[in-house]
Amino acid sequence: GAGVLWEATLRGLKAALVEAGDFGIGTSSRSTKLLHGGVRYLELALKERDPRQLRLVRDALRERRVVMELAPHLARPLTLLTPLFRPLEIPYYGLGLKLYDRLAGRRRLAPSRYAPPKEVQALFPDLPPTLGGILYQDGQFADYRLNLALILSALSRGAVALNYAEATGFLVREGRVKGAVVKDRLTGKEVGVWAQAVVNATGPQADRVRGLLDPELPPLLTPSSGAHLVLDYPLQVGLLLPKTRDGRVLFLLPWQGKALLGTTDLPAEATACPLPREEEVAYLLEEIRPYLGDLSSRVLAAWAGLRPLVGKGETKRLVRDHLIVEEKGLYTLTGGKWTTFRLMALDLVERLARDLGLSLPPSESHRTPLLGAGPRPPLPLPEGVAEHLYTHYGTLAPEVAALGDRPLLPGLPYLEGEVVWAVREELAQKPLDVLARRLGLALLDRKRAEEALPRVVELMAPLLGWDDGRKQALLLEARRALPALC
């Protein structure tokens, strides 16, 4: 949805986005934070001779570099290690990752290489003895911040975007969708919004939204749950374990001084606020145990996202490609993956141009930097704080720090000025909007996020006109909502 808003705005269209919760409240903030083609998808493509999987990997690898160029403060290369335990794994994974490099074409990152056992041991002292490993590069990004950067960049060029604004029904004229009824979930007010085209880009909720138009429409999706754990386990590079008991890969990635462990792939209901299931948490800890030991005491946070997988069947084999379906004038864009969001949006806008007879200028989204893109500005702050501000706000970091450079919590890089900025400039309406999807702390450390809640409420209150009763109500609501992050 954010990508479509940005693409449409760049092409000269008047576009508005409405989001029933906060921006990025669902899948968009709960990914594995990887910009990647998908090593496992490449393996599936070759084993099953599936050109769709191969095309997806190739497109994603090339888009990986595009995103890094559009938002260098939010996305960067990440080195990962695949450890080798059997002699045949050396040519198998070595050649596979060389092919992975080649598929990226001119947009490839650093080439993969063999790392001898001593180098692997230095990087991961807790690993059992190896025959070495393959080091390769993919991309890493702050998904919640990229989602927001797309929206704010579109707003700066005249678009409209509202959070806590739910589409509750469609406006139909002569049997065709020509708008939507939108309800402000904070005030209860409803308005009708007319448009030339209405796009349903709601991820795992796409079938529910299609049901508002016609409850008899057959479902398009098989949602699957992807749970993640954040561990107090600092890393120099990421770890890719290519064989789990259910045939998936497992990632352990450096993330803001911690380690991000993921992910699961289980069939799931398309709920708005998924929680990680006990069996998912147990699965992740069980799979990592043979390699790094028992890490259960190091879990700082756990959360789950839903993948909107197109089609039916075993979720791990469904192609992560996207789909555009037009039904009575409603355009549903679903499926896909974060790395290819721009191609998804481009396909959708091109389809609208053809169907509506619009003459649009060529797309510039592949070379138009997002808000905050640029070199790191000097900041008279401790290095950890300055780095945090740049990797969240880019060139806008000095403006954020100017709103208040007192620490939000001792021992962490977050500033009180970030809370003020989130309300004034980034449309935050509730405490978890700030802690989960502006600062990212609630995704990183649940206890520290809960500790920060009272101060966040105090800082937001005068900006949003909350009295004491409203402050207490929102504080209690946020504490209850913290496990599901919404």
C-alpha cells in the first residue's frame, strides 16, 4: 500500500491511503528485516525446475540494490555465514551462492567466498566444529521505517495518508467500485471518498476486504505465520542454517546490537494482530540449540507476522510472487515480499493506466530517493545515539535531536525528542505507534518498551490534548496490547 501510494504520486496521480490501524501495524513491520532474493527459493527453483521461483529470486536480488540506493540510511549490505559440516556441502553451497551472486547481474553485492574453519570459529565460537563456511552478502533494512518513509515521501509531494481510518464498505456506481466509506476509528466519524480506482493492498487481510464487496468471492490467499525471537546475543555477521527439520532455512541476524532469530512457516488465520504461538517459539529455540546451545534465557522479545501467500498448498512451497486481481472495479494487489514492493506497485499503477486509459510519465521510483536519504550528518552526541538517529531518520536526524536530546531510557540510544517528532512529523497517534513503529524498541526489547511507556505517554499528552483520564486509559491499553504490538 505504501509503495502504491509513492508510485502513484510520483506518476502525477492524486492518491490517498487509508489504514485501519497504524501504518505498518501488521506484516509490514514484522518481517525478518532482510532484503534478499531468497536462498531457499533459488534451491527450490533448481530442484523443481520452476521458472517462477527463479524469476522472483532474480528480480528480488536486483531490487535489493535499488532499495539500498533509495534509502541508504534504512538499508545496507549484511554479511551472512552458511556453516559447512559435510564434504559435499562445500561445492553444493559454494556453487549455489555463486549462482545467487550472478543472478543479481550488475546490481550484485560483494561476492561470496569460502571461509576456513578458523575464521568460522572466530565469528561463531559456540558453533560445533565445521569444515569452514561460505560467506555471502544480502541486504538488511528497517521495515517499519521504510514503510513510513514511503508514506512521508508521498505526503511531501501532495498525497494523503490517514492511519486509524478504516474502509468499512465500498461506494458502487453502475455495478463498479468508485470509492470507499472510511471510518475514523479515533472519533467514529464516517465519510465517503470517491475515486477513479480503489486498490485493496491489505496483505493478509486482502480476502476480508474483498468480502466487503462480495462475501461469495473465493479466497486468493493461504496465510502463513512467521514468528521471530530477539535474543541478547551480539553478532558480527548473520548466520544462515540451510536445513531445518521441516525443510526451511533458519536465520540468526545481527539487529541493533541484538540477534534476530527466524522464521517459522505455519498455516494461520488472517488475524489483524497475530501472536507467536508457543510451538513456534519452541521450534526456533530447538532448531538453533544444536548449533549455539540453549538460548531460551536470552529472549528479549517475540513477535509474529503473516505472509499473504497466493494460492493453495504447502506454505513453504508457494511462490512468493504477487498477484493483481480486478473484481467489479476493485483492484486487489497481494502476495509478494518486501524486497519487491516497488515492482508490485509499478505493476499495479501500470495496470490502472491501461484499464483507465491514463497517459502517465515513465516511472522514476527506481531512482527517486526517499525522505532522509543522504550522507550521515554530524551530530554532537554519543556515537551510539548518533548512529541510531541516522539509521532511523537519515539527514533529518539533527532536526529530531533538536526537539529534545535527553535519553528516553538510561542505557539506550533513544531520545525524548523522537517521541515529539513521531507525533508532529510522523502521524503517531498512540504510544505503541511510537515504541513499535517509529522507534522500534517494542520489537527489540519488550521489558524496556514497557518501562518507557509512562514517559512516552507524558510526552505525547500535551501534543495530542490528552487529559489525565485519557493518559491512564491509553497507558493501560498499550500495556495490554504490547505482546501483539497492536
